[in-house]
Amino acid sequence: MHSKQQRDLKFWFRSSVSLVALMLSCQLVQAQDATPIPDVSVNAPAAQPADGSVAAGYRVGNITTLGPFSGMKLQDTPYSITVLSNEFLENTQSFATPGAFAEKLPSVQFNYSDQRTVTGVSSFRGISFGTNQQLVDGLPVSTTSSVLFLEPYDRIEVMSGLSGFMYGIGSSAGMFNYVLKRPTPQPFTQLTVGTPNGPNAYAHADISGATKDGALAYRFNVVGQGGDTGVDDQRLRKALISSAIDLHLSDRALVQFDASYSDFYQNELPPTWATQPATVRFPAPPDSNRDWGQPWTFADVRTAMAGTKVTLNLSDNFTSRSSLRFVDTKYDSTYINNFVQADGTYTQRVNTVRNYDRSQLSGYQFFDATFDTFSIAHKLTFGFSGTEYQENNARDYLKRVTLPYFFSLAAPQQVPNPNLVAGTLSTYTPIQTFSKNWTIGDQIDFNQHWSAIAGVTYSSIDDNTYDITGAPVSHYNAGAPTPTISLIFKPTSWLTTYASYVQALQEGTVVSGPEFTNNGTVLPPYLRNQYEVGIKATLGNTLVTLAAFEIDSALQYSVNNVDGTSTFRQDGRQRNRGIETTVTGEVVPGVRVLGGFTLLDAKVTKNDSTPEYVGKQVQGVANQLVKVTAEYDLPFISRLTLTGGAYYTSDFYADQLNTDKLSGRVTFDAGFRYATAVEGHPLTFRFNVSNLTDERYWLGPSTLGDARRYTASAQATF
């Protein structure tokens, strides 16, 4: 064991002992204090268990938004949706690595570490995650680097499957909707301190309040973090400030604002991995605690975001909902690509990015009208949503060079920084995209047993790319209607069955990066089709869902060329069939679970340029996912809860020809939570170990999985 690991283990041993000692002292204070400990929820009144709370088994009754629809009951939605509540995210300490919550989702394959300052890129139902599948309050944000902090969000609503009707262009086979925290009826201050994923310091303040008449309410979240991580000589620095303001103009008019700014800096950025040539097989995964990049690599991501939402109840039967959101992400980085050679060595390519800026303005205007036709009830929603995305980069924003060394996989080797200079020239706009969606949909209740959802969105996309002189490189403007229809049968109040068809117009990839031989090309848009049948049942305090689906889609993939370049292609079709199930709730008293499995058959069904791909498993896609996150209230130690999880991902292929199979993985989490109070103020201690057995594995075809990590925190509410 090298000295860095020894120091970390000593640090965590001392931290654990201190945490246990503090817990015991709090227990003594509690025993001496005759004042009963109140149950406190900062998110809802105590009369009913708050949505997504521990008392509710982390179950959520309603979802905030489903594209044009709002306020639907989760059990009655004819789509596969999982909601991760704020309490679940806190109790699993998901703030430590803000993309790793995806590892806990049974329907999501987590395959790209957020150690590279992006929220973990994942695939839904075997189809890769795209940039516009990350939403804040129902509106897309520009990149997977735009949501690197979970603290401002009250929940994450995760939809598996096509959502073209709901969200228009750019939504692939699933989405993450981050729902902002809003001011609460009762004022409170919540302070959290801890050491996430290494011997570093973390602090978070969550403050909510209002004027005496309640007309103006506010909520602020402030985060600071800095210090070492579990990787050799790696350090990070994080800062966030966010605000949410609710202005109640009247009983029928609510205006909401939010704004945030964040800065995420990390040095010694983990590299990506590939083989060169592509026929070389991947090696056994090396130790991800070692620096396989270089110590002078880094990433600095600064994100500014602002939004507004206006809700007007114009009458008892007619509502107007409108929203705007702007996000701007600036990115500076020096990062490494490792290329494994046939002789077992690897080379390194250095990439220096400066003055790389991405911005997006999104908005919608929807109207809801409720009415009856004879005995049939309708909630008709119609309106418009749209997005403008563009990049504004320095003309020399990226410089790269291959280092003149061959490195051994036996141990990392540090070499001098080539000090590439980039970002000195004036800026230009290489990419500009406009998407528009006109939507009409109807939620129809025939009677207490039968209902339906029917609607259509006409989506159009206008994509443009330019060279550094401003001259057009490629352009397309296309549009198509994307319908959805669902039939819902509810034989009893606790059981819902459904059948759905969804079509989505998918934006073709904008090929970006000088490593691509077709850099600047805009691939054509294409249609995806999905059929799904499912069952949702509330059994006691548990929601159980089961869905079977088939998705037909165009096949897009990157081909590694022998000269180290790549070519991005859209050629052929893929067909993904599968079954997924989730269980959320308190399965027996004191035992809460969020888990399930996905069984998937993702095959290439057509490829004209490379017919030998036909019949192969889609590159990078695992056929089996089984995941369980659970906790148990110990009956013999009051207020102590054991926490943990088990996460299985089966084997997958690193290449299209299925010649290089990468081993699957089973990882475990373990920890505890202790809830007490000091002088009537709730106090919670949490400790968690992720990847308990310190497994080494390939997270995806280009990324190493994280090694064992420790996270400890203490949280007080006033």
C-alpha cells in the first residue's frame, strides 16, 4: 500500500472514531434532556408524510412536470418514471459525486465517471444519453457540465424511454429533470458539513424564509468545498450560490425566479482510454486511485443560470404556465487521452481547451383547460416550447499534441507539461441550433377505470455549423410530427396498467472535435419509435412498476481509425427490447428500498457500410442491470439506520464487432445514519463507503470506475 493510501486510511479511521464519539455524546445529551425530540420536515407539513421523505419510504405521489403536462400522479403516468427525492439524495450522500446517483437507478447504465467534471453520462434502455436530456424545471440546459451540484435541487425526476412528444427535439431514450428547491411554508436554516470522497472539507447552507404576510418567500443554497480526493495528488475546489424567489401576486398569480453561479475546479483530471489501432483489446483495468493522466491536467467549469416561471389561474378551468431559462457554461481544461498499443504500452495525447463557451436559452408557454364532454373529463394542454443553443469559442480554443513517450501500465509516469497555448484569438460561433415544438395533448378520463393520453408535437430543428472564418460548413432544417397515445386501465385504486406508443424526432449529432475526420458535419435528423406496456401497483407502502418495451432507432457510433483519428457515423438501425422493473418504498417496517432490474436485448438490425455489424450487441451496452439501495432501522438502537446497496452491471463490448468483451461488475455501498437532536434541534450524522470491496472495473469503453471512497457528514436544522 503506497503512502497516500495509508494517510487516507488513517484520516478516515480518525474521522470515524470522532464521528462515533460525537454521536455517543449526543445520545447522552438526549438521555439527560427530558424534552421530546420533534420530528421535523423542511419540505412539507407534518400532517402527512412528505413526498419522498423517509416516513413515506422515499415514495413520491406526484411528478412536477411531464413535458406539457403537470401535476400528474406518478402511479397513473403511462411511462416508466423514477423520482429521487431530496431526502433520498441526502441520505445516500449523492452530493459527493453529483452524477453517481445514476448508478442507483435500475433503468440506467452509468458509464462515464463524473470525475471528469461532467454529470455522469449514462444510457437509457441501451441508448446513449444526449445533452438535451438534462433538464432544470422542465427546460433543457446546454451540456452535461451544467449540473455539477445537486444541492439546489429538491428532487430528480428520471424518465426512461422516448420523450419526443413531451420534450421535443434532442430527447433520446430518457431524461433527468432536476427540480429546484422552492421556499417552504415554515422558515428554517440547515447546515451540513462533511468530507466527501476524500480528506477534504465541505460545507452547505440551505436557508428558507418569507415576509410576514407570505407574499414574498426566498430560499438560498450556498456550497463550498476544497481539498484532496482519493486519487494521488488530486485536489478540487467547488463553490456555488443559488437563490429561489416566490412572489405571490394574488391567490391566482405566482411569479418565481431563480439564479445561480457555480465554479468547479479539479486538477489531475482522469484520462479517457481507447485502443490504437481499434483491433487492440482493452487491458485489465488499472488502479483508478493512481494518476494515469498527468498532474498538470485540470478542468475549470463555470456555470451561470437564471430562470423565471409564471403561473396564472385565469379561471377555475383555465391556467397559463410560462417559463424561461438561460444557462451559460464556460470551460477551460487540459486533459489526456490514453491510447493502449498492441505491445501493452500506451501513449498520451494532450488536449488544451481555453475560452470554450456554451449557452442556451429555452422557454415554453402552455395553457391548460379542463372541461367535460358528456361524462368524459378532459384536461387539454396546448402551447409552444423552444430552445436556442450556440457555442462561442476562441478560434484557437483547442490545441493538442501527442507526447513522445511510451508509458507502461505497471505504474504511471509523470512527464513535463508541453504548455500548449490556446484561446488567444478572437471568438466565433461554430455551432448554432434552433428547435421549436408546437404541442397539443389531452388527458382523458372516460370513467374511474379507463383513461387515455393522446397528443402530437410538431418539432422542427435548424442546425448550422461554421468554420473559423464564419463561413457555413453544414446546415439542415427539418421537421416532423411526433405523436403519442396511451391507454390506461385501472381496475382498482392500487393497480394501474397501460400501453403506450411514442415517436420522437431526434437531432442528428453535430460532429465536434478536431480528432474527427468529419468535424463540423451535422448528421441528418431521424425518427425513433417506442412501444411500451406496463403495470404500476401500490402494495402497502411500496410502489412496484414493471415495463416491457421496444425501441427502433438509427445507429450512430464513432469509428477509431488506424491513424489515431475518428469518424462519426450514422448508418443503419438498432432495435432495443427489454423489461425493466423498480421497487420504491418501505417493504417491511423499518426497511426501505429503491431497486430493480433491467433485462435488455440491444442489437444492430441494419448497417449498409459494415454489414458484419448486423446481429451484434450494440457497443458499450450491458444486457443486464440489477441494483438495490436499501436501509434498515435497527430496532435495538434507537435512531440508528444501516444503509447500503448492491449494483450489478453485466459484461459489454468495447467494439462494434463484439470481439473485445469488458467484464461486468458488482459493487457495494455500506454505511449508517444516526438521527438525534441537541436542545430541540435535529442533528443527523451520515457515513458511507462506496465500492466497499474496492473493485477495479471499466465503467464504460473509455473510463475507469472509481475506487473505494468514504464520505462523512453532519447536518443540523434550526
